[in-house]
Amino acid sequence: MEVRIGIIQSPREISFETDAEADEIRTAVETALAEGKQPLVSFTDNKGRQFLVPTASIAYVELGGDTSRKVGFIS
């Protein structure tokens, strides 16, 4: 699934693909924002990279559908 996270006052967004379900990501973001005690929320992509995003800077989270096989070169 493709995930895009918009950051407040930043023209770029964080974009990555993950094997996690949409419900898992939504729950992680909702609990981090609702409690207000977690300064960071973390995500892991398909390649094992971790993304730590400050909860106070999240403008939006876009959850895409399952990705299909891409054609071309993949790095």
C-alpha cells in the first residue's frame, strides 16, 4: 500500500510503500494524535526503512490502495 504524509509548512510530502494494512496505519496515527503524548509516530516501509514523523507536524495522511506490480526498473 502507498502512504503519503503531508507535513505542515513543507512543500514536500513523505511517500513510501508498506506491507502494513490501512487500519494499522490509521490506528497508529489516530492514537498518536488523540493522546497528544507521543511526539513521534513511526512507520516502516517495504525496504525496512523507518520514518519518524513528529505528530505536531502532520497535515494529512493519504492511504492508497494495494499496489500492483510495477513495470520497469526498481531500485
